[in-house]
Amino acid sequence: MDVVSDAISAVRIGRPSSQRVRVSGSWCARLAPYDGAGFHVVLEGRCWLLPDGGEPVELGPGDAVLLPHGTGHVIADGPADAARLARAVPFEQWRAGAGSRAGRREPSAADDGAAVEMLCGKYRLDRSHVHPLLAELPPLLHLPNRTDSADSAGLGGGAGAGAGAGAGADPGLRSAIALLGHEVDERLPGSGVALPSLLDLLLVYMIRSWTAEHAAPGDPIAAPGSRAGAAGTWPAALGDPVTAAALRALHTDPAAPWTVERLAAEAGVSRPTLARRFTALVGRPPMAYLAWWRLTRAAALLRDTPDPLAAVARRVGYSTPYALSHAFRREFGTTPGQYRKGPAAATTG
């Protein structure tokens, strides 16, 4: 697998959930902070997203927003002051409350009756061993449906927001959003399979668009002491041919008997060149990253599969279950068996 796929697979739990919402008039709903990632895709109309501690973002048809760290936020028909934000109705109550007092839309003299339809959802994530690529994502990633980078630049700006080239500039992301718009009606045959798969695809495309947009031009480590731009080191790492080749090799076959020499040959450079570039962009030497990734992968296998410890050890490059257990406990402070039983067992071991 590649780095982005592996980073997502290591933390994703179960299937994503989504809800189609259609509303008109004046409305304001709050989504509490969530131990996962939230997203919105606007299918029709316009609305606003107001993240906790960030700048408001206007959303239009075809826009996609990812909140990779589960930041709490409000969605509303327009900008909102502090008083209105304080009155925002919890999302589930608002969505289900067509007949309840809390769920009614506020009447507005300025209401033009324009309808907004969007897909709102969540990805369940295990944040105990999150990959640094995902950790570097901004609190809010806005991918507007615009091909003009001048128009999209700065949208969702301000501290903690990321605005990419836009969904309109990425044909794959645009196709995924178009397919989502077609599949949101759960009455369609096969939608129970198609929709979760498309939501997984949407997550991949949003992260891919962010990394592509923020990859540093030229040599990302040419400047002395330079490790990262405003977006962090991982877009530069994935955009650097040497580092990307080494990462691809490690993630394709983490169980292989890698050495720095063998990895340098895979990347087509000398040992010192690989060590210098990899360490500068990834933040740790190649063999240290491999050791960390093997254990992170082992944790995911223990969580998601019934495979015996010996099989898990072989899949991640350890010769014996004992060797894996020793390294696992040193890294995570618990044994593989306790980890597999769940958080309660892990904390009492």
C-alpha cells in the first residue's frame, strides 16, 4: 500500500456514517467536537460553516469540507454572531426536530426560501496511533468547487484553516462528489454498499488534494535548517522523489529485511543522500520510521483481525512473537494481548 492509504487504514474504525440534510429558511445547528473526522459536501444551495476558534467559511454547491481532527463547529444559513452561535441547536436534535420546538427553523424577514441540501457525516478514527501525515492536516480543510485558484485562495483562511486548489481543480474529487450526489438516496439499489465506499474515496481524494497543493516546489530541503513549510513536512516528503520512493518501498513490504543500503538502492541514491533527505522531511531516520510503522501496523492488525500473534509478527517483519511483544510493550506500554482486549485491559496491565 501507499502512505496515504496506510495512514487512513491504521486509524479508521468501522464504516463512515452520513446523513442527507435539506433545509430552507433561517437555521443554525451545532456539531460538537468528535473523536474522529467530520465532513460536509454541499449538493445544492449555499451555507456557512463556523469552526470553533476559526474563521467562518462560506460553502457553495459542490464544495467539500473535512474537519480531520473532529473540531466542533456550527453550520448555518449565514454568518452568525456570538449570541446566535450560543443558541445553535445540537445537530441531531435540529435534524430530527421538525415537529419539536428546538428543531423549528427561525423565521426571517430576509428569508428568500432558498434551499440547501448537503451530505453531513463522520469517519470513526482510532487516534491512539495516528500517522503524522494525518496529524499535520489543518483543523479545517476546505475544497471549494472552483477551478480558479485566485478565487479559492484564502477561503477558510485564518489560523488553522486550509484552502486548497479546490474540488473543481481535481477531476477525481469532482467525480467522487458527483457520484455522492447521485447515491445519497438510500433507496437506490446497492446504495448500502456504494455510499460507504464513495465516502472512503472522498476522504482519500480530500487528503490527496491537500498534499498535492502543499507539496513544496523545487528542492524541499535546499534551505539550511528547513524541514517544513506552513503545511508541515509530509506534503514535501510525498513530493520529494527520493523520500517518496523510500516510503513507497517501506509501505509496500514492511516485513522485508530492509537496511539503509537496500532502501537507498531502491530510491536510486547513496546512503548519505537517503538518510539526509528522509530524516529532514519525515522527522526520523529511515530505520526508525520503519520500526515505528511496523508496530503501528501490528496494532491495527491486532485491533482489526483475529490473526494469532505469530502471524501478526510475520506480517510486520518480526521473526518471533516474543520479539514483537517486547518491541510492542516498549513502544505502547502494554502487551499485544492486552491491547487486543481493549483500552480497559491495556490500562490495567
